[in-house]
Amino acid sequence: MAVKLFGTDGVRGTANQFPITAEAALKLGIAAGSFFRRDGRNGHRVVLGKDTRRSCYMLENALAAGLSSAGMNVILLGPVPTPAVGFLTRSMRADLGVMISASHNPAQDNGIKFFGPDGFKLPDADEATIEDLFENQPEAVEPGRIGRLRRLEDGRGRYVEFAKTTINGARFDGLKVVVDCAHGAAYRTAPEALWELGADVVPMGVAPDGFNINLDCGSTHPEAAAAMVKATGADLGICLDGDADRIILIDETGAVADGDQIMALFAEHWGAEGKLKNGTLVATVMSNLGLERFLEGKGLRLERTKVGDRHVVTRMREGSFNLGGEQSGHIVMSDYATTGDGLMAGLQFLALMKQTGLKASELVRRFSPVPQVLRNLRLDTSLLQRPEITSLIRTQEGRLGKAGRILVRPSGTEPLIRVMVEAEDEVLLEDVLAEIEAGLLAQS
């Protein structure tokens, strides 16, 4: 039976359990290196970044060993955001980019994401080929072709300088900004960029110890940052996740705004300025029905994809669209970046604050969301294949009609069944959710 490594976003799991083991990372490095190896006088180059988890040291060394044994010259970036790896892969003419991170997951998890030479995450076909090479391990290169390892000291600085160029010379003098880096990969990058652009920065989540990444902080736990915004009288709060490819915003009142509100704002302004390509925003099936209705009212269009920023980016490239993302906070601006970028999205928002002279609360509340409830059930995902469950979901969809939506799916990153119900009638919403949850539990 063929091995299955890749999920929704790279290879992910619990550290020191397959496939997130030193042995598997070594083999994966050889497989990926063999796939991307090419001939040329300048050799074969890979940039390798990581977040701040303790297990990143183990995986970094194992991947670097595998990649070098496959003939790749490995450039170690140290802790940098995931979008920095995408940027540097393309900027430095690397054949491959690798990021070690489990994004918003807790510290005991980790993952490995790959970027092609164009800086974009790999398509399914490339991942399938790497899985085949992993299972049928190719031979390492001869001794004379073993790759070298070196550390790039200014990788973070290169990325920060590029991020600053994306806001057309805007300055943030006079703005106080709380930035919660989730004790993750942007713990130096984000505060540095904001301070250099003139902001009065209140940093949070900037003391990683290898185990506190995403722990009660960052985009998945914005409560502490919201309290800090109110306590310090800040104009804005920016919450990133462990690898800084997501953002959640907090306005000056302490109210939290998710990716849907941020995308609505950017789409509205870009559309008015003629910058939104084909008048379309790309988002996933998780985005709120209120976002879709808001865009329609502005003469704009929403295209939906499967969950995962990789699917969003794929559709953006297919349709020549330049704005997309996820409710969870991935904001993809393909004029600037190849993947979700929390820092760049935060800079764009601050630039709009300066441009319009409006408060964060006046900018970010673009629409009233249709009531939406999410449940994560730790159940066997194979339950979703049972006819009793599919019949139950169809019945509940019939109850909602056009006034709501249901999405029941397996998580691509954790052993969970995710249930989302959206409806204008909140009493009906809770009843439908309870029926689906009870049905799943009864079949487990």
C-alpha cells in the first residue's frame, strides 16, 4: 500500500511519531531533493526555514542531511515566517523551499511544507511523486556531488525589507499597534517591520521557549491581545499564528475581526481602485454567507474553493485573480506574495487606516455575518462515508433551504470531524447542529 504523507497543507503530525520523525524527515529530504535536483554549474539550491518549536531542531538537521545527500546545497534560514520561505525561494533562485512548521497547531505537532522554484506550494501531482520517491527511496548521489550547508544571516532582513515595499511608502507614525506573534516564527520579524515603519509597537508573544508557540496567544487565541489593545489605548491589534501566514485583527474597542472581514475590506477598496483583478475574491467554503452578499452588493464576485490556502492559491492562479484567503486569517495577495502573509496583510490594513484617516473599527466591520457555529468532534472521519450520515446531512440541508449552509468535513491537519452550520434563524441553527452532532456520536 502506497504511503500517504501529504495532507491539506504539507506533511503534518505529532513530533516523534510518523511521519514527523527524524528518520522520515531524512527520507523525505532525499526524496524531495531527488525530485528537484537539476543539472547546472551553480549546483542545486534549497532554502530551509522553521518556526520556534523544539522539534524543529531535530527535523531541520534530518531534512538538511537528506537534502544534501541528494545533492542539494542547503541554505538554513532559521526561524522565519512561512511566506518568507516562499519569497526567498523565488528571490534567491532556489530549486526548492522548505518550511518546518505546524502553523496554528500546538507545540507537540509539527509539519513540513514544500515550495517550488516559483515560490508557490507544490501541486498534488508533485506531492504524489515525492511520496512515491519516499517509498521507493532513490540512491544518494556520489560523494563528489554531496551538497553543502550554510546559514543565511540576513534572510529575515531581506523579507522585512520586501514587505515594507508593498505599501507604497506609507508610514505609521502616530499609530500604536499591539502585535501578538504567538511565540512563533515572526517574533522578531513583525515587531521590527512595524517599528521601522514608524509605529509605536506593543509586542506580545515574543519569548519562544520551544513549547509555548500558539499557547493561549496569537490568531487562535486573540483574547489577551484584545485586552492589551484596550489597556494601552492602541489603535490596532495584529494577531499572527505560529508561522505568521495568518492574521486576525483587533480594533481599538477590542473587537476581533476575522479573515472574512479583512478580505471584504481589501476587495471593496481594491475594486473601487480598479486593482481587484476580474472583480473577484477567492475564498473557501468556510467563508460566511454575509461576505458573499456584501460582495454582490458591491458588484463583485466570490469564488469558493475547498478548505486550505493551497486550494485558494491554485484557483487564483487559474483565474488570474489577485486576492483570496480564508476566514481563519490566510490573506493571499498574489501581487506581493505566493501564500498567505499575516505581516503583509497587517501592513496593508494600517496603510488603509492612514490613507482614509478612519479608525480600525470604522474600516474592518464591513458586513454583518450570518450566524455561524463550528464544532470540532474527535471522531473517526470514516463516519462521513456512512449512508446514515450523508442522509442526515441532506435532511438538515433541506430544513435550512437557501437561508443557510452546512459543511461537514474531515480536518486536513488533525484527527477531527469539523461541522459548520450557518443560518439566519439562530434557533434553527442550533437545532440543526445538535441533530448532526447527535447523529455522528450515535454512529461512532
